[in-house]
Amino acid sequence: MRLISQIGEWFDHRLQLAAPIRETVEHRVPRNTASWFYVFGSAALTVFILQIVTGILLAMVYVPSAAEAWTSLQALNHDVALGWFIRALHGWGSNFMVAIVLIHMVQVFLFGAYKFPRELTWIIGVFLLLMTLGMAFSGQVLRFDQDAYWGLGIGASIASRVPIIGPAAVKLMLGGPIIAGATLSRFFALHVFVIPGMLIGFVCLHLLMVLKLGINEWPMPGRLVKKATYDAEYHELTKKDGAPFVPYAVWKDMFFAAFILLAIAACAMYFGPFGPTGRPDPTIIQTAPKPDYFFLWLYALLSLLPPSMETPALLIGPVIAIFVLILLPFLSGEGEKSWRRRPIAVLTIMLIAIVLGTLTHLSGYTPWSPHMNAWSGDPVPDKFLRDTTALQRQGALVFQGKQCRNCHALGDLGGQRGPALDSVATRLTEDQLIRQVIQGGGNMPAYGKNLSPAETTALVAFLETLHPRTQAPARDAARDMVLGVEQDRRQDSQR
């Protein structure tokens, strides 16, 4: 014991950690706050630590490459000892962490813990929630199966709608114009380094503020928050009716955290890991990609909204919601804390829960928006094949065989996911058609790896015929100018 004490004193003399640790352990909390309603914050921290540990183990095997990602996950599931269990712990830990953080924020809101002087603590909590959702989304992308591929395509489509910076945001997200190996590298860096690093920093700051400002007292009806007197009243409360955090309150946190870890392990054992499903294939568009449960409400919302309302709902709604959450402690920083005397707060939570719950339920029945109900086996209408060359007719076969009509209408028949192609040649030049087919863009996947050069040439030749007979196809003015200058030079040289 003397040796251990000497070693401890040696380290403390150099690190000076004993005093802050003692202050953390012995900081006084109001006795009523040592309840089961205050255990969600510590549980979220525990699950985050689990995510770090399991994430490090998975990163030792996972290969962030478009060619190897799916294979490395299969190896974890079937070849690496307990690899499937580690993947399952990580996946279910992500689900539990999102749920616990949401519950914690609801509890903080209902108990008025965002009011003075804890405004900044609440704001940091909002950013922690956003980063937790970012971790969940980026983790799903790393599965790089069929659902992840098309889910990322939907995410890129949402980002592309942002005015002015939309194209740049998509390129930054995907690492180029298409979903490829660079995309996985970026999301791997986000999921493993960037977002966890930010989370660790914000969590430390969040905990520091909880220690300095104290844990929110139990919200008693009639006990109003006033900036002029709150600090003195809180310190008086902890002095008269307070107790050290350890051991008075910590045992409930430890018990609940242990229960959550056991629940995650039980789910991992019983349900196993998430995916991966089939290999990502951009040519298979008759699919219904669904995100993990915490984004299902958004999936249903996009399915139910008319196309004209999708962009405002995606770009304006989340921004307003985040601003409201950030401004909440400044708009309602004083007054009543008890949820018993704040009916509007209770009704707000109930309304949000009902809306999100309903949308999540409907996500199992709503189709992917927009509808893709065309059948690629339908022949190309005869009017689009009249007076065409053999190469153009070959392109029509490619158009039909590659299921292009599942997304694009032709002659008022076909899918609604992409624009109708009856007059596409008036909108895009030959070079732009080639680039769109090979690289994709917007909602359209890239077909560069799924079409041979001959098929691409034939397909573009057919697309160039799709224009009204009274309207000429689109032309590249700059290219025509260059060709005209070269022609003039040849004529001059002949003279």
C-alpha cells in the first residue's frame, strides 16, 4: 500500500490531477436530482465510450475502398473471431446512443435545465445531437451496400438543392462527381477522425460546464428562475440540502449505464449486425433504400410531400428547427421550470413525438419518392425510331436494356424519378450527354463503369435524336466557333 501511495504521489506531483478529480467526485448536487430522470447524460457518455472502443477494433479490419469495403465487412461477419459481435455492438450502440441523447434532451427541455445560467450547456447539447446524427449517417454509408449507396445518393440530392453552394457541397461530400472510392475515404475520415474528435471536445466542454454550473435542481412548481438571485439560491440549496456526487448519486448512473450496456449486448447477440446487404450497383434502381430508424421519418416525409414542397421542407425546415433550439434559452431563460406549469412545452413534445412516430410508422408503407413504376421491358415508342440509323437504334436497345425508363419518361410513359427525355437533345449538347451518362449528377447514378464505350456512343447517338422536329438540337457555341475558325484557316490555306 505504501508503494502504491508513493507511485500515486509521484504521478500527482507531476500531473496535478488529484485536486480536480477530488473536486469532481465530491461536488455537491441537490438531493432531489439524484433520481432516475438524471441518468441519461452519463448513459450517453458510456455508450459513446463503447462506440470509440468498438470503432477502433473495426477500423483495424475495415478497408475504406469501393472495391474492398463490402468484402471487409463480410470478412468481419464470417471470418474474424467475434467480428460479427463487434460490428453488432457498434451498430446497436449507435442506435442506442441516438435514442438516449434524444431522451436526454427531452428531459432537459421539460425540466427547464436550459434556462439561466445553463444556456451554453444547452447549445452545446444541440450540437452534440447534430454530431451524433452525423456519426450515425456516416456510419451507415461505410456499410457501402445497396441501401447505403442509394441513401447516400438521396443525401447528395438533398445537398445539391442548396442554393449557390449546392454543386460544391456535393463535390465536397462525394470527393468528385460520382459515388466512388474517394467518397468512402471522405466518410471514413469523417466517421473515424473528424466527428469523433469534435464530439470528444464538445463532451469535455459539456461536462466541464455541468461541473462548474452544477446539476439542475429538481423543478419545483412555483420556484421561478431569476437571473439576479438564481446563483445565490442554488448555492444555498446545495449547501443546505445537497450531497456529494460520489457516492450519493453516482450509483444510479452506474446501474443504468450497466443496464444499457447489457441491453446493447443482448440486441447484438440476438439480432446480429446491420448488413451489409447486396453489393452496391447503380444500375439496379428498382430498390427501396431505407436509412436506419432515426432517419425513417425523413424518408416518409420525402415520400409523402409533393415534389414542389420537397426543397423548401429540406432546406428551410431543419434550419428553422436548429435556430429555434439554439435561441430557446435566450427566449425563455427565466421563469417557471416545472413541466407541470408549462403546458405549452409538454404539448410541443407530445406533438413532435406523435408526428415523428407517425412518419416513422408510415415509412414502412410509403414508396420512395418520386415514384418509379415504369417497366423497362416496354418497347421504345415507334415514333422515336423513325428515320434513325443503325447506331441510333442500337442506342435505343441500350436505353431499354439498362432500365433507363424506370427513371425517365419517354412519350409520356416511364418513371418520374428523373426528367422526361422527349426533348433532352434541346437541353444538353453531345458532350454534356456523354458526361451525364458517364459521371451522373444530381439524382442520376454514374454509368461509366456499367457501359462499354460502344454502348455509350450508341446511347448518346439515340439521345441526340430526342428533340421536336421543329426545333434543332442543342449545340456548343464555343465549339462551333472553334470549328468555324479552323474551317476559315483551311480555306485561306487552300487559296
